Amino acid sequence: MPGRALETETWEMLEPQVKTLWRVENLISTLIIALMVGVPEFLITRRLDNWRVPPLAITGGLLVLSLGIGQWIVGRTYHLYRFRLGEDDLAVAKGVFWRSWRFVSRNRIQHVDISAGPIARALGLVNVSLFVGGMPTAAVSIPGLTEARGEQLRATLIKDTPKQALDEPIAPMVAPSDSGPQLPDLPPSPIAGTAWQPPGLEGLAEIPPASPANDTPPQEPR
Amino acid sequence: MNPVFHRIHPLTIVIELPRALRQLFVVILIVGVQIFQRGSTDSETQVELYLSLLGLAVVIPALLRYFSYGYAIHQGNLLIKSGIITKNLRTIPLDRIQNINFKRTLLHRLLGLVDVQIETAAGGAAEAAISALTDEQAHVLRAQLTGERPRSYSPVLEARDKKIVYKPTIWEILLVGASENRALTILAAIFGLLALPPFQQTFFNAIDRDTIRTAARVPAQQQNWMLWGGLMLAFFAIGWVVSIVSTFVKYFDFEITEKDGKIKRAYGLFNHFENTVPLRRIQTVHVSQNFVQRWLNISKMYVATAGGFGGEKRNEEVQIQTAPLLTPVLRESERDRMMRLTLPKYDLSAPEWREVSKSTFWRHLRSGFLPSVAISLISVYWLKWGAAGVFVGLMALAAFSGYIYWRTARWAQVSGVLATRVGWLKRQWNFLPGDKIQAVTISQTPTQRVFKLATVTCSSAAATFQSTEIDDLPVDEAVRVATEFHEVSARGRDSLLDGF
């Protein structure tokens, strides 16, 4: 629950190694920006006669700015990025200037992703993202967890999800699964030979009946 | 048991024709020019050849589509197979269907056919577009999909059983058309048309040769403002008429009927559209009203589901209305009744509207300060001391928007529903039931932090009007509201599972 104001001091923090990850990421993105700005700047200013600024001044400035702000902000971001796994929800607080506290109920989770890039893998970190209905991107993501903690988090988040939904009665489905549809068939198509099976699809067509309330994707063994 | 696939109607080929012709527009244009340029008698066979080739190019894809497309209902799933080289079988569990649309263009109506669009929560576009079926096939299919006892379709029985819940008069539909202006839409359409290759050339040539030369010769005094004023006025008058006519044509014979917890909207003079939504699928209700409509005591009402609501078809050129409009015109006296219809579990008759924090005025002023300084500093270059005026003007604008926001923004918690109202010239209401909330967010900008304000955002699974937010609540209040709605959402079961 969001209660007790927005005090997040007692919430769980990320692994400190995540700072290294962010610093390296900032360095890489800064270098890419420097290349993207530096090359055109060099090529263009070389041809200008009345260009009195020292060569690559703009790129240099950007480099210093991006590195300075980026490296400074890592510490603040780490300090303010907190999460809390509650009884039936997950809360994530983040942001340095623009701050946000997001609360997701466990019974709203559609699926959970665990991902790790090459640098994160080298540091032994994973990123856990949570998806809810209607949001195409992750509703909440927690970077910088150890692999074990990420795994544990995913297990706890997913474990109870379908149970609650299964406990409550579900609206009756149209065709009760195995008995086959008792509904009369559609009126025949004007062209004869409606019972027509495409040559390549025999195997595909045998689809298991929809299971009514199991929203959670099967957990893959890792 | 293998599923039995049904085919679409053979006359689908006729319906596909205009679309295919549109796709081949450029080719047809080139062929046409060729034919005209030859012109002599000996090219007649060639003309025939061209035309027959063109005909084949149009008919063959339609034929292929007809022979490769099939749909079936099998063990609680809707199966749709398509494709010749790349085979595709789509399986949609029936209990995941969000809404079903029937669409008939004029051509469909002449042939007695229907396009059926089936939407799930997966995205804005229709997940299945079955084009086209006969009226009877379509109605039986819909009955099977929505779990009604399917019987053979008869328009007479249908008419006897239907229960009209809302039907605006023709006068009201004309009125709503008159309360809006399509001048900007026309402008966009004209520019869009000019961008087309055949017009582009002529247009820019014309501009080069005549317009600019003439304009240059006319003395400045004669380009008087009255001419421009008159032109503007005429333009808006045309926009007005177009708005009235198009609204009338589009929403002719609009009616909402209700049956077994599902509402059905049907409308259209030439192109007929029918849309079925289960009430339980409704995520958010949105009402909007511009200042003219406020004076006329009418408003527009939208309901958003997790699927689109007559959204555009993916991979197809046909695009139809994407806004989840429930009714284009709603009498003020009917609003309570329609709210009860669309959100039946909740009592929204007397929301206790509350204001946002008064500090929002200062927050707006402070938020506007830095941009104002920046803009006026830049304008010093041209305006010298006039830049001070720019600064004062911008700050006045910020103050005005802050005052207007404080005066107009309202929110309420009423029987577990979060209700908000914003807007001055155009007023908008949002109603989001607590058990449809997917996530609750409290956020703070740097300026909001200074004034101890916060924004509460409640997100739903709706495809449009996804989140309902209250800007500039005092932090304590924001935390309280967020906590309460989060608790409601944590208690309730995921409403996305509520089916037909």
C-alpha cells in the first residue's frame, strides 16, 4: 500500500554493482553521441573559413556535459531507486528530478520478464520487468538485482496470480470444452464442399481448448 | 475432431474490387495516359490487352484470398486461417473477445453483405476481419461468438426483440454537427490531396507561373485585410456545412440497443456500422463537451474497452473511426441514465466534486518562469527592451492557465470510481472504476516538489483514455487517493477476464 506518505527509506535497494553498470552505459552512450556529433562537426567546420571556435569545441562541450551530469546522477538514481514487495503488490519508487512511485497489484500482472545485457551479465545482474494489461511497455522494471533475487522475485510475483482468479466463478464459456460445440453449425457456404481442410495445416489445426482463467504463461525452467 | 472451416462469401471479390483499384491507382493512371497518348486505331488490341491485364491483376488476388480464407468455431476458439504461400492460423479464445463490429459500406448493402471485425485486448486494431459474409451468416456467427443461443437470423425477430436504450433525434444529430467545425480537417484534406503525384505537378506549376507572378504585380495596398477576412469567413462557413452534412451522413439513424448485458450501436446513412460491446468489458467512460455544446446542453460520450472500438484494420487501407464514441450526441437530461447503463455497478448520480490544491496557481507560474526567461532572453536580440513585454506576456499566460486550471479541474471519489473533470473551452470528464485499475502512480515534477504537490495517475487496460489523472493534489491527499484506489484494485479480480 502506498500509505505512510512516500517514505521509501525502508524499502529494498538495488545491488550497488548497478552503479558500475550505469556508469559504463553512460560512458558508451556518451561516446556514441560524441561520434555522431563529432564527425559531422569536424567535416563541416573544416570547410568554413570564418569559423573561429577551436576544432571539435561543440563535441568536447557535449562530452563533458554528458559525462559530468551522467556520472553525477548515477549516485542519486541509485539512492532513490527503491522497491517493496508487499503482500499482494509491488511498489517501485524512482527518479531524481521527476520522481514517481508506482504501485502494481499482483493480480493485475500479465507476465514478468527477466533480462540481462552483456555488461549486466558480467556483473551478475538481471532486470525484472512487470507487464499489466493495456500497457505495451513494462509497467514497472527493477534493474540491478542479483540473479537469485530476480528469480525469487519472479517466483513470488507469479506464484499466486492464477489462484485468486480461479477461486471466483468465471462467466460461462460459449462451448464447454471437450464435448464439442452443441451449437448448430453455420448455414452452409454457397459454394459446395465446406468441410475443407487446407493441405498444409492438418497438424496446426489441432489446438487444445482454451483454458478459461489461466492467464499466466507457463514458467520456463531456467 | 477436426475443425470445419467456412468460407467467406464469393461476392467478396466484388467488394475487394474498389480496394484493389485504389491500390493499383498509379498503375491505372499510367496505363490510362499510355492509351490516350497512342490514340490511333491500330492500338485497339493493345488497349484491350492492357485492360485485361489490369483486370487480372485486380481479380487474381481477390480470388486467391477467397480460396485461402476460412474461419471456424472449434472447442471454444475462433480459428481463422489465411494465406497461400505463408500459411497463417490464428486462434482466438472466445472468452477473450472484447467487441464485435459489423461494417457495411454502400456496396456491402447493395449486395447484402457484412464485414465482421473481432477485437481482443491485444491492441488497437481488429484482430480478425472476416470480409465478407451474408447478413445471416454474420448474425449467426455473432450469436455463436457472444454465447447467445444461435438461431437463424430474421430481421423481423431482431426488430421485435431489440430494446432501444438511446436514440437521438435527427435534429440533435444536426445540432452536434453544427456545434463543431471541420475547417481544419478540410485544410488538411486539401493539402493531402495536393501531395498526390498527379495533382502535385499541376499545383506547383500553377503556383510558379501564375499565382506568384500575379501576387507580385498586385500593389500591397490592394491586398487588403477585408479580402482575407472574407476568405477566412467563407472557409469556416464551408467547414461548418461540411461538419453538419458529414455528421448527418455518418450518424444517420443512430441507435443504441441493449440485450443480455451487451450494448449494440448501429448507425450510418450510406456506410452502415454496427458494434457490439459487453457492458462488463467497459474500462473507462469519457464525456466531452465544447463550449457551444455546453450552451446547447448536449455532450459526447465515449466508452473505452481493452480492445479497440471500431479501430482500423491492420494491414488494410480501410480506416474507420478510432475514437471509442458511444454516442455522438447526448442530452444533458439523459446523461445520468447513460452513466448508469455503461457503469451499472456504480452509483454516479451525485459525485462530490473536489478542487485541486490552490498552490496549483503558483505551481503554474513557477513552471512558466524558466521558459519565459529563456524565450524573452532570445527575443532581446530582435526586440531590445521589448523583450520585457514578451516576458510579462508569457508570465501572464502562465498565471491565466494556472487560474483556469484551478477553477475548472475537479475530481471525485464516488462509489469506488475515480471521476475527473478538466478543461475550460472543452470540458472533459473521465470515469474510471477502481476495479478496472491496472496500476497506480504518484509522480512529482521538480516544481511540484517545491509546492508539496503531486499527480495521481490511475492506468486502466483501455486502448484509449487509458489513464485518468489528477494534477496538483496536496501530497498527503495524493497518497490517500492512491492508497484507496490501489487497495480497490488489489482486492478485485482482473476485470480483463470478464467475458461476453
